[in-house]
Amino acid sequence: MNDFRAELYKTYVSVFKSKIASYSDEDVKKQWEWADYKYLQLLQKYPKDAKILEIGCGPGFFLEYLKNRGYDNALGIDFSEEQIAFADKRGVKAIAGDALQFLKSCSNDYDIILAFDFIEHFSKDELIILSRDIYNALAPGGMLLLHTPNAQGLFPNRIIHGDLTHLTIFNPNSIVQLFGSAGFTGIEVFETGPVPKDIKGRLRLAAWRLLKVFLNLLKTIESGGGISIWTQDMIGVCYKGKP
């Protein structure tokens, strides 16, 4: 990566993501509780010794989550050396490097590849190559699990324009278009949003579902049909054959 992104990534934590340093164990625990609702069921399709790669692993919060849930065979890679320094402090296995170049050295190596807040940082030309390299790096039956901003979300602009390194923003259809063209099957896209982990979460979830009814009514009036994914971010899952 030899463009403006490389310069911004040098100080990605100290200038742009400085709040990471102040995350408490309680903050991380809340992320894990949310992940239990959104990701754990998908992960449980695979054994605890599944070989997992997280591209763009950041400070290692999800790698630590995997370790806590019994998935010990995980590796992270991130372009930002600052992010990897935080990951090292959390006791997870992560390396600094270019994920795109790393993937080119892999062939049928991983059962699961994670790409959280990652694919939006690349151009369309890069994404064509990236999607195919991810496919090649997965073992047969492997899963790509991703999280990315949602262009059709209710309030997407704060996320879309909140990072100068965001180059390509997806909606559910373009997720299917990109990864389907790379050979993936069983592609599904889900909302992020609130989870019913406590009373507050249940109230938020109920309010969100009610709001979606109203939003889809407006959308139907405007265009003749509603949409299913309204959250500012979305989750995608893609398979290399059957898991």
C-alpha cells in the first residue's frame, strides 16, 4: 500500500483512534456480549481448533474474544503498527503487515477469515483482487465473516465519511455482487443494531423494530417496496462451498 492511506495509518491510533487506549475491561466485555448475539452462532459451525485469520485486526479485541470463547488457533494482521502494539498488550497473536500481500501467500489455509471494518478501505479495483484472494485463502467449506458500513442505512454518513481511508461503501446488493463474482456461495447480509442482552437492550430492539415498520412504509410509498437492512453497519457471511 503506497498511497495516502499508508501515511494516515502511521498515526491511526494516536491521532484518529486514541479512545482505544482508554477502553476499560467493561467496555470490551460489552463488545463481547454483543458479539455473542451476532457472531457466535456462525462461529459455532466450526470446531474450536478451526484455523482463523482476522485481516485488519486492529487492537485485537475480537481476537481476544475468540480466545475467551475457546478459539485458540487465530492470527490477526493489520497495516498499523500502533494497532498491533495494542493487540500485543492484550496477549493475542497478531502481526504488522499488508493483509493483501499476506493473502497471496495463502492457499486453502483458513477455515474462517474475518474482515471487520476492513473492505471499505479499498478501491473497487483492489476489492476485485482482494475478494478472490480471500476465496483462495479459505479451505473448502470455509467462511468469510465481515462487518462494514451500510450505504442504505438510516444514518450512514457519520460512519461513511468519518474516516478518510474509506474508499468503497457497500449495500447488501453490492456485497452479493462482489463476493458472488469471486465464487462465494450462501451469501447472507444481516443488520447490526441493538441486542436483547438486558432490559435496555430489549427496549431498544423493540423500538428499532417499530421504527423499521414506519421506515418501510415510507419506502414503499416512495418506491413500491421496503428494505430489510436499515442499520448504519451490516454483517455479511459468505462461504467457499458448504461449511
